[in-house]
Amino acid sequence: MTRYDYPGARAQRDEGPGAPVFALVRAWAAGIVVLVATEYLQATLVNDHLASEDSLETFLGRLMLIHLPNAICIALAAWIAGRVHHEPYRDARFQHALATFTVPVAAQALSMSIQWQDLATEGLLMSNAVLVLGCVTGYAADRLTED
């Protein structure tokens, strides 16, 4: 017997008409917080202390100092957004995918729109590959950590 099974008990907060939207918004908010925090750490720790002109001249240097840390940030944001998106809405695949992938995809679209004139072909392709890798990794981590 749960605490909502007796007569006169107040309804669960997940039973309201806007509950699915609030579940999405909460997942997106958590994803935004994690993405901003991890990208800030990446910008201050990796870019300021490890990245130099010499290390960013090679593809391997850009891969290790820009693209892989970005993939980790995206994967963490997608994973946390998926974890915060709670039952019973996790069972709806489309809604759960929307909760998990919206923040990284929106951040990628914003980044691309701001830096559009400065993007090279490699940057465009690698950024989108990093987005897919991070989203898939975050979604897989979310599903693997599910009970």
C-alpha cells in the first residue's frame, strides 16, 4: 500500500495534465546544468591549460583536446537528462528520447548558428560525429543504469 492508496489522499504529482511536460522540462534543465558545467570545466581546464597552437595544428591534437572532451560533455548531459526523466514517462520511447537528446542537439544547433561562418568542413563533420557519439553513449549509459 502506498501513501496515496487511502481515501482522501492527495493525488500524486505525476497525475496532472501537464505532468509529461514538466517531466521533460526537468530533464532538460538537468541536462542544461550538466552541459554548461562540463563545458565550462573543459574550457577552463583543457583549453586554457593544455591546448596550444602547436597541439591544435594536428588532427590528433584537435581530436584529443577538443572533440573527445566535447563527446564526454554531451554524453554526461544526455545521461543525466535521461536519468532525471522519471517513470512512467521513461517507458514511452519517443518521449524519453526527446528528454535525452534535446539539450545536446539544441546546444549543437546554437553553436553551429553562432559559428557558421568560421566552420571548416572538418569542424562541421567532427562536431556532428561527436554529437552522435555523445548522444548514443549517454542514452546507452542511461539504459544500462536503469534498474
